[in-house]
Amino acid sequence: MTPPQTSQPRSPSPHAGRVIAALDGVGVRRYTTGQIILDGIDWTVRSGEHWALLGANGAGKTTVLRLIGALMFPTVGTVEVLGHRLGAVDVRELRAVIGLVSGAQKVPQDATGHTVVLTGATGTVQPLWRKYDAATRERAHRLLAELDCKELADRPFGVCSGGQRARILIARALMADPSLLLLDEPFNALDLPSREDLIDALHRLALDRPELATVTVTHHLEELSPAIGHAVLLRDGRVQARGPVAEVLTGERMTACFGRPIEVSRYEGRWLARSGRN
């Protein structure tokens, strides 16, 4: 039996953060085939919250991320991001103030780490050198230092390791000083040391930027930093559970979401999931 959803309170406390993104009755249908990608999604992200978005391949995780990243529109329902409703705002301006990190981003392989970060100020692939004053260039250096990769400033992006590239792209996303940072499988293909370095960097980022909201799409609980406080489980385009991680990331709910027995444990803020026996 599918476990009940973990509901979010309809009347937040006076101390709750401001709404960063809100999906209300959202559905997405593929026009060419009629296939339902998302169905009846209700979800709210507030400032300072760090969410994990989990589910099997094809569950709809990337589609949800594209919606709150203002990269597509819902078929039904409403999506509001940073106080603006999609369909009633210039999404190009909205995208400019949303941080997005994805392996699908096209980055010139011969550009240095510093140059890649600089392009985040203009939201372009190629650098627009006339747009970058001394303060902007210095900000790019500070962000590289904040992500613990200042030594990569002069290194070509193409020769950086996967973990180094991920941190450079996060620094790039932060150039716009976003209130919302979206991370689409940032740990993909990373070895263990690189994964741990990136988890540490994201944990520090959450501590140093208390107003920043993040959403991380991943397949593995082991990739979640201790800063992740909320989670959404998706299955077949529908929300299976959402809310605080302690209530959502349970063996029962993970089993229902992924369709096979899963055991979940937690130690010092880090998670572990493994397939249990039938």
C-alpha cells in the first residue's frame, strides 16, 4: 500500500522563510503522445530550505527541476518562482536570477575556471569581456575560493576532474547571487574523494548562506549532505511523500517509491540506502 504523503502546513509559522518556489496542481503532458509526465504536483520551497528530489528514472525529477528553473511551462496548474507566476513574467529575466548546475550545460573546454565562473554574470556560454569590470572579476575569484577551488582559476575547464568541474559550475551559478540553486545530479560519475569534496562544499555553502534555498536531484542517499533537511519522493510523475527528511527517507517510503525492499539508515547526518531482502 502506498504510504500517505507527508503534508506541508498550509499556514506557515511567522518564522517560516519566504516562498521561493510553489507548484500548485501542476501537471505536464507530452503533446505528441499524450503521455502524462507529472500529475497533481503540490510543493513549496522556502528560503533557507535544502531539498532532495528522489525517484527512479522516468519519475519526473528533471521535469520538476525544469519547471522551477523557468525552463518550461506546466500543462495544467500554476508554478510561481521568486514571486512570479510562469506565463505572466519574462522567463529570460527570471532564469538570470536562478542558479542552475547540470551536466548538460555547455562550457568551452579551453576556458579557464575563472572565465567559466565569469560567464555566470552574463548567463552566457562564451565570455562577454566588456561586461566584466574589476569587481565582477574579483567576485569570481572569491566564489572559486568559497567552493575551495581557487587553484583552478587558471586551469582549462576541460582538464579539470569531474568534481572540480562541478564546483566550478556551482561557483558560476552563484555569480547571479541567486535565492534558488538547482543541482541536477551534480555527483554524476564522481569518484569517492570527489563526491565527498563536493558534499563538504555544499554543506559549507548552506551554512554560509542561510537564505539560499537548494534543490538537489540525485539517485543516491549517500550523496546528500547533512544540510539537506527536506525531501520529495516521486514515482510515475506523482508525489509519493514530501516533508522533513526524517519523515520521508524511511525504509517503508523508499520501498514504496522504488518498488523494491529498501533499508535506510542514518549516521551523523549522512544517509545510506541498500536493497533489503524480500
